[in-house]
Amino acid sequence: MARLGARDAGCLTPRRFDPGDWRPGDGVCHAPQIASYSVRLAERIGTMLDAGEFPLVLGGDCSILIGSALAMHRHGEEIGGHVGLVFVDGHSDFRHPGNASYVGAAAGEDLALVTGRGQPDLAAIEHRRPYFRDMDVVVLGIRAHDEYRLDLQAAGIAFRAAHQLRAEGAARSAQWARELLSDCAGYWVHIDVDVLDPSVMPAVDAPDPGGIAYAELELLLSGLVSSPYCIGIEVTVFDPDYDPDGSYAFEIVNTLVGGLAPVIAAAPRSESASKLRPKVSTVEEAVRAEPVTVVMPAQRAAESSTPAADSA
């Protein structure tokens, strides 16, 4: 946080989840608890946005996207426009009752849920559905063999797989995503670190070959947050239990610090962009909001052993 000049906005600790007697057909495991937690996270993010701050949420598994999405829907309502989503992930997380025999783990279904697919206690909190429209979502970094890539295409959700991202370049891919969301009032960025290739980031719960490198993720992140329309980001799935000496944590922290450099730079903002977040006074009198960190505990063992967690 010191390297980012960030404020610690605290830790939202979830209860320990145990799938217990869950069975296929029961729906998303622990849905009421996840919904309650998502409301708490949305409130924390909303408070930061009201203060003119740039949230950096550290997870946790990918189910934290539900809370962020709820916050973005509320925020869009406040500013009078739709908020978009840039979904950077090694997996599409697009499993839902319409394309799978059963659902179970929200962390493998988060993109489907936040686009309105699935049970209403998670997909329609506060009767908001969807949190993000399909046309306002861009997916980056999924593998070429992703199980639900054709479902994304059928839904009209734009995506660029990892091999395409590498071929086009990370910076150009970020620009492509921004252009696709140019009609949005702003956008949120979701980053699952399993977008990285497991040869450089094995400390995740679902490693999958064919990912990108740290340098590419840094360029991609930098390109996404350099726009004043980027509202905040979340980073998920890094698992410290698989990183006993901290070497992978060191690499991902360096990547985040480098990628977030535009956020802490004192760059002028346009009058229209300034409507997204109020200007905050900092020591440097920066016109971009300071990053604020919300730390979410890593959810493993009983927490992440929820059923059907084959893509998180």
C-alpha cells in the first residue's frame, strides 16, 4: 500500500463456508451468505466512491465480483448511466442453469450471475438485474478451449482469448476494451490472477496453461486504468498457501504497482469524466482519486471447496 500511496480501507472477513450436505440441484452453495456478504462489500465500495476514491479490492475468490457488480449498478444509477465491466480472467466463469446440468460454486459462475443468469438471490439482489448488460462486458484472457466461449459469443459478449491478446498486444487489447465500452458511464475491472500462465503464477486454485506473462498483465492493467472512466479494480484468486516463500506474491505486487501507476499520477481529467468521481484533495493535489485497498481474505479449504468449482 505504501508503494501505491493507498489507504487501507479495512478487511471484510467472510464466515467459513462448508458445503456440508449440498447436492447437485440445490443451486449455488451458500447463496444466502454470499448475497449478504456481497451487500456488505457493495456498501464498502460505495462509501469509497462517495469519498472520491479509487477502490482496489483484493480477494478472495471470484464470487467477490457479485458485490462489486452490485456497487457498480448502484453507482450507475447515481450518475445516470450504465457501468461496464472488463473481465480479465483465465476462465469465462459463465456456467449457469441454461448451459450446465447444475450449478454450485459462485466463483465459477460469477460472470453469468452478474449478467443476470442464475438464481435471483445472487443475480438480482435489490431487484437489480442484470448488474451489467451483456453489451457492456468485455472478457480478456480466457483460454482458447474455454468451455463457455460459444455461449459468450451467442450472448454478444465481446471477448479476446489469451492467445489473441498476446497476438494483438496487451496495450492494444486494453484500448480495444475501452473503445467497446465508450458508451458506458464508466467501467469496473476484474482481474483473476489465473489469467497468468501457471509457469509464472502457479499459486491459484485452477491453473490452466496458455496464459499471459506478468509484463503483459502490467501493460493491460495500465492501459485499462489510464482512462478516467475506470472506476476501480478487484484482484482475485491469488492463493498464498501455494506460495510458501512469497516469491509469487512479490511478482504480482510488482505487477500491480506498475500497472496502477496511472492511477496515482496527477493527470488532468476532462469535465465529463470528473462527474464519475468527485475530485479529492491529496498531498499532491492529484485530480485522479487515490487508490484505496479493501483486503478480502483468501478463501480456500472449506471456503473454496464448494461444489462445481472447476473454473474459478
